[in-house]
Amino acid sequence: MKLEKAIQSTKFRSEVQKAGLNILYTAWWLKTVMSREMKEFGLTHEQYNVLRILKGKYPEQMCVKDIACRMIEKNSNVPRIIDRLELKKLVKRATSAIDKRETVITLTQSGIAILNATTAVVDKLMDSMLSINEKDAAELNHLLEKVRTTED
């Protein structure tokens, strides 16, 4: 869908402003569709993100701070997300053997199972929603990274 139709406006200060709005709208659109799919599994997209981060280090444990640094949404309340995942028995919390003040998190077998199921759904969803080829995707990735050159 064209941005103009989606937001019912054709007035933009510049193509650069339109591109910024297009990025925001597209991110919202992807997040909304993904959230709907995650809801079927009783997960939020932030919980899914934490599970994926943990899977990347599995079977190693990760501290909360390291998980937070890798989150897509940096303002996420990671301890609260982990609390909810722990209640669902998808992660396990323990005291670090190296630093007793530090809490470490690891995936449980249930966490791995739900992550495998949700990842299959998300992969299929992304394949159907993102109707661009590999060359265009590489160019888009390059342009988005160029947009973020001023990122802290």
C-alpha cells in the first residue's frame, strides 16, 4: 500500500521526510502483524525478541544487561519481560557462578520448543509480507544503515 493512502495525506515537506514517515509506518505495520501472530502463542514481540537473543547464546547463560543491549526496542523493561517468560517456564533464572550479585538467564526446553514454533511462523510471515528479492533487500539494508549513521 502506498504511504499516501495509508496515512491519507499527500503533503510532505520533502522526499526525506516522506522516507522517514514511510520507515515509521512500515515498522508499525510489521510489528502489528507480528504481534498478532505472537499472540497465538501467548507471547509479545518483546518476549519473542528475548527468546531469540537467548537462543543465539544457548546453551550459555546471559545476564539481563547483555540481553537489554541486544533488544530491538531499547526501552523495553527486560527484567519484567524475563519475569513473564519465567512464569511461563520458558526461561530459567539463576545466580551467576562468577559474580553472585549477577542474575543469569537461560532458555528451558519449553522455551526452545516455543521459539522453534514461533520462528517457523515468523519466517513464513516475513517471506509473504516482504515481497522483495535478495538484491533489493541488500540495497534496502544498506540504505537503512545509512539512515542510522548518526545512531549513538
